[in-house]
Amino acid sequence: MTPKEKCQLVLEAAGIDNEQLGGFLRERGLHSEHITIWDQELREIVDLGTLFNKRRSSCIFIILLTAKDQ
């Protein structure tokens, strides 16, 4: 699974209430641990970007936000 796909799934899962999350995960053959791990990975990427290049981090954050709308 590509980083973009992981990002999209994390964003989709964030918008689903807990009652529907199980079905969402089952339909995609995922477990809640996948979303948790990928969410942490994305947060670490953004944090590293902030440490090394604040402008790039902002761009990553904007990309993540706009990916949710697609």
C-alpha cells in the first residue's frame, strides 16, 4: 500500500464515527491497528518536516488536508 493510500484511509477513518468504523475496516481488510500505526507515521513525517523545514511541513499538512476532500 502506498503512503498516499495510507494517508487517504487514515483521513477517511477519522471522519467515521466509532459505530461505523468496524464495517469500514472490514470492507477494506484492515484492523484498527493499521489506522493507528499509519496515523502515527504521518504525524512523525509532519513533525520531522517541522524540525527541518517549516515551509515543507506546512505543504505536507495542506496536502493531507486536501486529500481528505478528494
